[in-house]
Amino acid sequence: MRRIALLFVAIFFLGINCFAQNDNRIRTLRTNIESNNEAIQNPRRNTNIRTWLDRGRLFYDAYNVNVGFLRFGLSPMEARLYFREPREIVTSIDDGTEVETWVYSSLRLNFVDGGLRTWEETNPVVENPLMESARAFQRARELDDRGRNARRITDGLQSIVNDLEIRFFNEFYRLRFSEAYNTALERIEVNNLLGVTDTTYYFFAGFAAFAQSEIDSSMWTQAIQKFERALEIGYREVGDNRGQIYNLLYLAYIGKGNPETALRWAKTGFERYPNYEQLMYNLINYYLEREENALALEYLEQAVARDPNNAVLLFAQGRVLDELGEREKAIVAYNASIAANPTFFDAYFNLAVVFYNEAIRLMSEANDARTQVEYDRLRGLADDEFYKAIAPMEKALELNPTETSVIETLRSLYLRLRVRHPEFEAKFEEMNRRLEGLQ
């Protein structure tokens, strides 16, 4: 036990020493950066490759001095050993999740479920040191006529690329989408210095711009440009994500107010990746919103064939079939929707409306009948359809007892049919009481 206790004390003081050394390094870095800033103003030293190699390393260290130790999932114990005890621990709720924020002089660490989720550098050594480091390494490359420092320069730039990736995800997880977008562009720029075409980060830049567009509509254009550029230079999705970029382009063009181009991208994506279902749903919604029901039905039938127990798809299919005059097929689709989800209010309501509307049509024909026999026949058929509407409408009322339209429809049905069905008299009175109670 004594040995364990001594070990803990040693680790505790190591943490304090690390933190103290970190503060000293920050002061030293700022001093050395000031000296280097003066050096690059000197015509002789400005053309010395050593000046720029030192600058690249100084600014790289300036970025990592506070955050270089951090990684997603870092435990509080590891943070405590390296940074010592925080000045303050603040607990908050973020979208239903408890977040514990450790506050330091230059850093805020956000822990969720015992792991580091995000962080914020509140007092950086200098602003945007990674790109300053990249520019310094690039200048060193220009001065390296014989390529003696090529490996060192390439390693420095690659390290910057790796850190920009971590910074991108940290900013994205913090919902700082505009900053994440700019970081993605910086990673693309540094990879270009390495001769690497970074197709993935064109997509990530588009994705960050897409997310930012929810609060800044001007970013739709940036999202579209980056997505289209990603495809142009060979971006390829893998696994279940194949087709996602086309879906995002569709949504971005819709957001920008250009539905025709949105439709073109959705169709292109669906042709290439027919298994990416969201593209199919977008095509369905596109045509439904424009009441182009025949076109919507084409995609609905494909969707139902893939997912025959999807109550929402079956309901949509029933609605479109009804609007196209395919009454019997609509009834089959609504019943299938109910079978898939026995508590689907809209399916019961719409099924009842199919029967109700057919009854109204028959009533209209009866009023135009030339003989009493024909009139009586059509009125009888209409009452049969009214009767068929009652069961699904009563189920709709059971699911939503305060829906006025359901109560009023049932009231009119009971009133109409109470002569042929005396048991409806009491139900008619009940609907009157319900309506009075809702007033």
C-alpha cells in the first residue's frame, strides 16, 4: 500500500510539473515567435532557410502547447494528471446530455460520459498558428534549392494536415460549422502543398457549409460548390453512404430555391445509387408537393416493393392512388398501412374518406336520375358507402378523441343512417355532447 501511495504522489506532482512547464513553454514560445517575426523582416535572415524552418516549428508548437495532448475520449483522470485540477467545473445539459466542463486558464474541456467530447482553447499563444506554420514550411521549401530539408518540410506539413483533421471534428462537434468549414478549406490548402488532392475534405467542407446554411442561407452556395467540386475531382462514397452527396446536393439546391437543379441531382444520384433510399423519398416528396401524382406513384411503388411493411409509404401510396381515381387500389393500400401500423390515425381517417367521397359521388348521380327506381338504387348504394366509412372513422376517433373533424363526420353519418340503423341514434347524441364539450 505504501508503494502505491508513493506512486500516486509522484504522478500527482508530475502533473503539476507538466502544467507549470506548459506555462513556461507558452511564455518562451511567445518570446521566440516575436524574435522570429523580427528575423523575417531582416533582408538577410529572410532568405535563410533556417529562419523559416524555425518559424514553421515555432508556430506548430504554439498550436500544440495547449491542445497537443488532447484526443477524443480522453479520461478525466488523464486530463487531471496532465493539466492538474481545473479552476472550475461547470455542469450543464446539452440536448438532454449532461456535459461537465473543466475550466483552465487557457482551455475548456467538455466531458460526456467520462470521456472528452470537445474542447476550446480560450487563450491561444497566437491566432491561427497552423496555417502560419504551413506557410513557413512552404517558404522553406522554396528556399531549399538542393532539397536537403525536403523530408523535414514534408513531415511538418503532414503533421499540420493531421492536426487540422482533429480541429475540424472538434469544431464540428461543437456546432461551430463556419469554423469547421474554414478548417476544411485550410486542410485542402495544406494537402495541395503536399501534392495531395483531398476529395474527402471537399465533401466535409460542403457538409459544414450545409450545416451552417440552417442559420446563414448564403452558405448554400458554398455547400453546393464544394459538393460539386468533390464529385468533379473523383470523390467516391463507400458502404451505406453511397448516394449521400447527391441527397445533400438535392437539399442544398432546394434550400437555395432552385428545385429544377435539385431534381436533376436527385435523379442522377438515384440512377447511380438506387439503394440510397432517401433519394427515392425526396423524389416522392418532390412530385407530391407539386401534385404530379403519376410520377410520385412510380417512385412510391419502388419504395413499397423494397419495404412492404412501411406504414407511411403505404399510406402515401393510398393517397396518390385515390387522387388518381384508383379507388379500389387506394383502399388496399390504406388497409395495408393499417395492418403495418394499427395505430396510424391518418390511414383510418383517409380510408373512411374514400368511402365517404364515393357515397357523395353516388348521391350526386342519384340526384340526376331520371326514374324513381334508379334514384332509389343509387341512394341505397350511397348509404352502403356511408356505412363502410363508419368503422374506420370510429377507430380514428378512438385514436384521437378530440379531433373535431372526426366527430363532425361521425355525427353526420349517424344522423343519415339512424333510420336504417336505429342504434346510431344514441351515437348521434353522443357526438352532439362531444362537440358541445369542445366549444
